[in-house]
Amino acid sequence: MIGWRTCAAVARVEILRTMRSRISFTLLFMVPAFQIVLFGTAIRPADLKVAIVVAGPPSAAPLAQMLHDIDGIAADDVLRAPGRAAAAVTDHRVKIGVELPAGGAGDSIRVIVDATDPAATTLAENRLRAAYWQKVAGASPDAASAPPLRVERLYNPAARADWGFLPALVGVIMMISAIMFGTLGLAREREQGTWETLLVLPVGRIAVTLGKIAPYTLLGTCQGLVTLALAAGLFGLPVRGSLVALVALMPIFVAAHLALGMAIAARSQTQIAALQGAIAFYLPCMLLSGFLFPLEALPYWAQRVSEALPLTHFIRAARLATLQGGDAAMVASQAIPIAIVMVGAMLLAAVSYRDSRR
């Protein structure tokens, strides 16, 4: 028979032990609270506002004024010279550019859309189209005489959603694998006792950190190449830019997250704590990097935080190298912030390694 008093006593002891554990308290309360605050304050897709630039001759000023105050659209207050709106889109400064006609018969309004990420532009494109015809219908009894809208989608003419997230998915997969390799590998060595053996060896901290990171960096880079090849082969993802620059960026990206994982593991006492730290790191990265939600849907402070995340810059580099046809210099420019994080993460991992020797 079941001894209910015994079960109750064991359950009481287990509850007390769990509540006294710092790891359990963090896992049960701190991490969920952090995620709830993050979701509630930063992730608001309904607040998506896409910046547009309007260009045209001075005679088109009334038409340009009509485009202002459209929900989901942040139009520039200055009417730029003809051609400047299209240039702003091709230079990746804005997502949408509107070229207004001079007013001749048969002229149309060109709406140039950077469709690299359809999640960020499709809704704004539809709002722009609906608001334009609504205002035209309210301003003129002869709506048929108004210039039509001609939408030109760059880089992703069919607005395929899979083309929007596949380049970003390459970075997400590498990030999660690198964080897991860095945290769980070191935490497992500590629990098995091999970490203490490594600590007593007469080797430098940087040498140990580099030695632990090097093989996993190679594995992570190979994983990224396989993922990119599958995206191109199975889903037709185009590679229009510098693939060499993107491949050269992958080891830096992987090494940065391996070092961050090692730093997390060095501060953790168990594999569960290391796993908790890894999840607490990579989930916000997925939310704030533009992978799950467009950056335009984030508040200003969250957009600034996203600039400190290596995943944000790798996603930009991957989209440049695939859909947008960026050259080597454009793709490699995203390596600078990732390299800064990598160096800082390696120093942090080395310091954590030193502290764990004491």
C-alpha cells in the first residue's frame, strides 16, 4: 500500500529544497518574468511602421502630402528630387520609395519596395495602396483620372516568405548550436571532473579558450554551409552576392557564440544551469534580431539593443549575399560588430576560466 504520510513528507522536503535552490528559483520565476516583460514591451507587430522616401517634381507636392499620416507608414517630410526615392531603396537606407509623376497623361506612381523581408513590407505596401485610393476617392469625384500605383518589388518579386527567413535561419541554426556546444560541453567536463584536470595544466587562459573553440568553429561553419546549400537547392534561394565574404564571416560568428557559451558555462555550476543561461541568451536574440519579427516593429530601445547582437548583423550579411546581391565589401562590413563581440566574448571566457581556477 502507498504510505500517504511518507509521500507527503518526501514532497514537503522536495519543495523546500527546490525553493532554496538559486537555480530553481531563477528557472521558475526570473526567466519567465524576463521573457514576459520582453514580449510585452518589445514585440508589438501592430506598431509596425515602415519608413518611406517620396521623390518627384515640385508640382507633385500635393500628391506627396497625400501620402503622409497613413497608418503604418512614416513618410519623409521632404519631397526629394526625382530618382532619389529609388536610390534610397537600392542603397538599403529605406524599405519603400515612392517616385511621383510630373502629372502627364498616362504617368503612374512608382512604388519601389525592398521585398527582402516580406513580413516587414507587405503590410505597409497594402496599407499604402488602400490609403492612397481611399484619399483619391475622397478628394476627387473622378478617381479614374488619378495616376495608378505601379509596385516594383526588388530582390524578391513574388514576396516569398521563405526567401525572407531562410538566410536568417542559417545564422539562427549556427548560433543555437554554438551556444549549446560552448555551454554544455564545458559544463559536462566540470561535472565529470575533467575540467579540474585541465585547470592544473601549465597552459595559458587564451590558449585553452582558443583550443576549446577551434574544432567547434569548424563544425559550426560546416553546418552553416550545409544549411545554406539546402536552402538554395530545395527552395531556390538565390545567391546573387558575395558568397565568399559570407563564408568568411561564418567562423567569426560561430566563434563569438562559442566563447559566450563558455563564459556562461564557467559561471554555472551544473549542466542545467548552463542550459538555462544558453536559452536565456539565444531566445531574446531570436526575438530582437529581425528573425521572428521585423526590426521596424520594435521600439527604439529594442532596435538599439539589436545592434549589439551578432545575429542581427549576420542576418543582414546573409540577405546581402543572397537576395540583395551585395558585394564583398558590403557583406564584410557586417563582420566588424561581430568581431568586436567575438573578442569581448573570448576575453570574458578567459576571465571566467581564471576565476574558476581559484
